[in-house]
Amino acid sequence: MMVSSIENILDAKTLSLVFENIDTAVFIGNLSRQIVAMNTAAEDLFGYKKEELIGQSTQVLYSKPSDFNKQGTYRFNAESNLVDDSYSMDYRNKADKTFKGQTTAGAIKDNLGNTLFFVVMIKDESSRLAAEGALNKLHTITSSRSLDFTQRVDEILKLGTEHFGLPIGIFSKVVDDEYVVQQAIHPDGALDSGMTFDLGITYCWHVYQSNDVQGFHHVSQSTIVSHPCYQSFKLEAYLGTPIFVDGARYGTLNFSSPEPTRPFIRQDFELIRLFAEWIGHEIARNNDLLELKNAHQQMRILADTDALTGLPNRGCTERVMNQYLNRVKGSASRRKLACALFDFDYFKSINDNYGHHIGDEVLKLFAQSVQIGCRDDDHYGRWGGEEFLAIFPDKSAEDVLPILQRLKKEMYGRPIRSKGEVIVPTFSIGLTDCQGDSINEVLKRVDGLLYKAKDNGRDRIEVG
């Protein structure tokens, strides 16, 4: 039988050197499906040393014996023409933990086309799938309207402890060199809001020194074993990141454990950054809302209130509108902003038939309804006559539509009686998004939508 030249020079040891320094687990198997070589990344992924697996059947890597048999029939045999075959497979490591592995396999052949070895490259998909699940949970938490800021942070801390496998979670504020616990999760309840520590005795000192994410998975076997935090609290694992508010450092978000954990990967760093970015954004948003509330109070002190309805008048509403528009334009994240213009239907007839005092009652009834039902940061102002302008920060027109529909239903349920008759006032609404627009552009568009609602039969909402 003719022996190929490549078979003379190519052996498993040579192949193993080719793959040794890549960060993906690589196994080389022969036609008998025995492991003849593997790299260090394969040791790390499966938990076995090379001497434990060399010469063993690849069946030891599979979660299910049936999968091993199927792969032998379909892929790993002398007749296989694998070149760059990719698929997903369930594997089992030395600790008996099953994980999903993205697998790429290929056959190495000699110059006569005979299969010499199979090379299999495996990447653990568990981290990616877990990260995707954590991102979905984060979206659910941050988009929930039933949770306030404190509750959302608490849920994020719980999510982090579960995902990273670190049972202690802390949201802190750092003032100078003082570390102040804002919220915390601890399995023994050992941390309370308001507790203070010197920043230098916490691992967060490293976060502030680097101004970036820091992670230590086994402190007692690391270069920071002498750190005061380990000496005092014996915390073996730590993952933390700075929280920025409007570009300035505010504090940290961190998770830790008295037990060592797996080495942290890039996805862990990116995920904790996302957690911290949301917290920083919400702190900034709350600060903005506080500023706007103060602005509203000052405007009311300056008599920027409509005397009849108690709502802000047109001058006040214009200024607030410009503030929100400027805030949207100056935001890198392109915050949402919606605007609605209301006009009562047949209002002149109400005044003519029942008197202006009844018309005034209609306007006051509307003001009472919006003052009871609107959020603190929504703004309703009297625009003139029977027209009202509403501004909805951090909401799109789609978000606002059900709010306005509920307002219309509420008005239906509060009729006014006069001269033995029941008056059920209705209004038409123009509703629009207003990101990146000037106030004149917004007002022109929303006014056009209002008149479209009038032309289409009144007592309706037109969105555009």
C-alpha cells in the first residue's frame, strides 16, 4: 500500500502544537474516535488534564451516549467529508455539569484523500445563552411600570447575584474616600443602606483606580491576597464597575462571594457595565425630574398658573416645552418625548346654550381629571380658550395613546348637569412624537393633527 507523504510528517503531537495557543477548546481524534491530542483551552473547558483524556474515547465528552453514537454515524467515520461543519451539542465536563457547546469539526486527510484525524473545536455557549437570558430579564425589570427606582435596583442586584453566582450585591455611592451603601443584598442580612466604609478597604478601590470593571475570581491565589478587604472579610471573588451619572463617577455596582468562582469572561464585564449604565441613567433622570419639579414650583410662584383651571398657563407651558425639547436634543440616547393638543368639541355651543359658567365648569373638570391622573413629570397646560397642550417626557406617542384614551373615558363618566340636561363634553386630540424638532415644528404638526381629528368626526385622537 502506498503511504502518503503527509502521513509521514503529520502526527497528533505536531497537530496539537498548532492549536495549543488558541483560546478555543480543540480536540484531535483518530479514526477510532480516541482523543490523541488536546490544547490547554480544552483542559479549562472540560476540567480534565491532558493525561486524563489522551487515549480515551471521545464518548467521555458527550452528555448523552446516544449523541456520541449518532455523531459517529453521521460525522466521525472514515467516509466523512467534513471540512468546516458547525453544529450545537450537549457536553459534560469533569464536574458532571452539562453545557451547550458550539462545535466546528473537520477531517484532516492525506494527499490521497484518506482521513487521518478529526479536529473538533468547541466553544461553551452557556455563557452567551445565560447572558441573553440576563439581558431579557434586565429589559423586563427596567421597563416595568409597576416598580420604582429602588425596587428596580433591588431586582438588578438579585439578577446579578444569580447570574454571576456571587451572593452579595451592593449599589454604593462614593463621596471623596467614603464608601456608602445605598442598597445591598446579603445572604445573612449583614449590610444595610447607609453603612459606610473607607473606600481603601474595599475592592471597589481597584475599580476607582482603573475607572473600569475589575474582577477577581480567586483572591487568595492572586496578587491582591494582601488587600485589606480580603484580610478583613475573606471575600474570595469580586466583580465591580463604576457608575457614572452625566459623565461623573457616582459610585459602584459590585458583586462578591466568600467562595472562589469561575474566571470571569468578557460577557460578565459587558453585562455588569449594562447594569451600571441603567442605574446611572435612572439617577440622572431622577435628577432631571427634580430640577424640572423645582422649575415648575418657581414658575407657579411667579404666577405662571391659569387662574380658571389651576394648570400652567401658555407662557409657562412654552418654557417647559422648550426645556424638554432641548433635553431631548442634548441626549446621546435620544430620549422619547411626545406632545398632545386638546380642543373641546362644540365648545361655543356649550357657552351659547348653557352659559359661560358651564363652559368654565367643563374646563375645570378637565383640569381636575389630568391633575389626578397624570404622572409627576407629565405637563398639562392651558394653551388658550378651550385648548390644552400636554407634554410627555420619556414616552412615545404609542406609549401615550392609552393614557389619552383613559382620560377620554373618565370625562365621559363625569357629565355636567344644567337646565335639566346632561352635558357630556368631548374633545379631539392631535398626538405626535417630537424628538429633534423645534417648538414651532411640533406645534404646527400637532395642530394639523388636531384639525384632522375635527374633520374626521371629532371626539377622536389622530396620531402622526
